[in-house]
Amino acid sequence: MTIPSLFSSRADILAQLESMGVDSLGSTKIPTSVLEDKLNRALSLAERVPEFSDSEHPIDPSKLPAWTNTKDLGSLFPGGTNPGDLATVRAMFRGRIPTILSSVRAFSDVQRTVKEIAQNYVDGHEYSYIRDEHDRSAIHFRVLGIYELNETPLVSLAYETDNTRHLYKTNDFIDARVKAGARNIARITCTLEEQALLRHLLHLNSTRVAPGYQPRLERAEDRYTTSFLLPLAELSQAQIGRLSSNDGCHVCWAPASSGRYCTSCNMVKFCGRNCQRGDQKIHKDFDARMKGGTWTDATFVVNPVIDGKQMFTATINHSSGQLSEPSKSLDAPENVHGDNATLVKIQRPLAKPETNDENDAACMLVYDRYRTFTGHIFKKDNPELWGKAMKLMPYGSESVRVYRFAKRTGDWTLSVCLDREPFGKPVW
């Protein structure tokens, strides 16, 4: 898919992904085409497009019922966060102070703009235009209606982008609307970074509109593109994890077999000698720390059975949003990391078991940074790992968790390097 013109570089795409929380790709040589695909997937997840049935694709607004509950429409569109928003906090949380807050906040800004477009239409603004404060770029559009798709409001619209000098196309758009008697033309001011992401979203959704959908447009609108907007939600930790995961080469993300593991750390793999040599200087400190580490095998379960009862758990964190129902599936969790190692958190029970029954039920919680998998490691099934891990966080101490590298070795097995600490002090 062609990237809209405002994405002038690979760095622009990385910044847009970072604004959505996918911020661990900048140090890689991942191809631009793969970054484009990840951005498309991220936006689709934010709009919940994968949840729609096949019968709802492609989308023909003329065959959808009109959205009638306009009173509560605004509450269904996330409005982004405040200037000291989650995206900015994410960047600073990882030890980086963003130099351009507008790029870090692009997704939050688009959330607010989409909400404003929907509310403007309810308030009588059929026509709107978006431009930056220095009049370098604009989007003007006409909202065709708000419809119901899978219990979700869908804003159907036709739009045109404007990069002309002095934005003459947008000025002509305004003049034409005034001459036609329009009194309510809404203006929305936004940054270039926000416009770039909104253009990309509109272009992406235009490919999902049914070819047979031909709304009646004015003669001046014959160049417009039909598209739609849906409420945009923050990505969950698990979604971010899947978008950040890599089962290929540590450097370029190309396919790499497990036989190409780094011989020193045995944790990352390369597609060939060029990538391995290119990463040598960066990777050598990590190699020195991890070299000779001992890997301990363990089994885990997702939803443990205690006292004959199936237990279900869910982890909660600062970006979880509304708590969803924990998974009751008995299937093995997806392995998004393949056979690459990833950092995991291991948490011991808060209280020492006092009875045999409690001892049998004692288990540690293990999960990766993005909660793409969460497991329970039982003491009775894994005495070796339990003993080694408890030496790092003994009962009675303030240590209740450790961070270590682990590899999934099977559907219900993993291997953990307990005798090597990761760099820094993870805080997730």
C-alpha cells in the first residue's frame, strides 16, 4: 500500500507507531514495507476491524442501518488523553524525552479529531476541513452519514487532501460551500504529524469501502475519495506485544533458522553473517553478560486448577484500559516470540505456604512485558526452577519479583536463564 505523501521517511512511520505505543522498533533495520504493514495492523486493531465478520467486508454504508442514538455518540469515541498524555509518558518512562511532542502525541490527537468530526456532524456540520496552523496542508471532507456497524458508529465521508500552495483547493471548497448557502463549516486545527496519520487512516479505510458504494456527490466533489472513520481505542499491551514481536533476524527481521543463534548468548538469531557482523559492536556487551548462562526448563499452565476448581486470572497494568474478561481457553497461548528469547517477569507468592495443601497449590506468575502470554509455574511440578528462583526472591524479603530472559520451548514449556540479570532495572 502506498504511504501518504506526508510520510517522507522511515522515521515518520516509526514515530507514528511510537505514538500508538509500539516503540521498540527504532533500533532495528526492519524494512519500511514491514513498518507500513505494522502501522496498518495497528490502526486496524485500534478500530477493532479484525472483530468484524467476513460478511461485513467490504463495507457498504448504504446497506447499514443509520445510527440513531446521537445523544450518547460522543461517549463512544475515545477522545485521546491530555497534553501530558500516555504516549509522552511512555517515551519518558523508557528514559527518552521526546523532542517533538506532536509526533509522540499524533495518535491521541487523531482520536480527538475523529471524535470531533462525529460530534460536529451531529451538531449540524456536514462539511468540515482540517488544516495546520501555518496552512501548509489540509483535508476537507463531507460527512455522508453515521451508520451502525457491529454495534459501532461508523462515520461515512468523502474527502480530498490539499498540499497546494496557499491551500487553494481548500479555499475553493470553503467558497463553494458558502455560495451554496452553507452556514456551518467546521474548522479543525491539527499538526502535520496528526494530519499524516489521519490521511493514512482515511486511505486505509478507503480500500475497505465496497466498490459498488456510489454516494451522490456534488459536481465539485467528483474528485473526492469515499472512506469512513470508526472509534479509535488505545492498543492493549498484548496487541503492542504482537506488533513488536520478532521471530526472525535480530537486525533486519528477515527469516532466520534456529541454527543461526548467536554462539555467545544463545538468545538472538541472525539471517546471515552480514547482519551478525553489523550487530557485533552493539551486541558484544550483552554477549559478555549472558555468556555461559544456565537455562532451566519449566512447565506452565494458563488457568490453573486448584482444589479441583478451574481458576481464571488477568493481569492489570497502567495501560490496560477497561478490564476485559480473562481468557477461559484451554489452548496453549500464542507464541509471538518464536524461538527467540524475551524478557519475562516472574512473581513469587506473597506468603509462604504453611500447609501441604498450600504447598501443592503454590505457583509463580510469569509473563512478558506486553502480556502476550501469562502462565503459572507450580512448585510441585518444577522443583529445580522453583528452588533457583526463590533464592533470588526469598520469603520474608522485599523482593517479590525478578526479571529474566526466557524462551518458549513448547506449547506448555519454557526455559529460563536465572543466573544472568538483564541490563538496567525493568519497571513494568
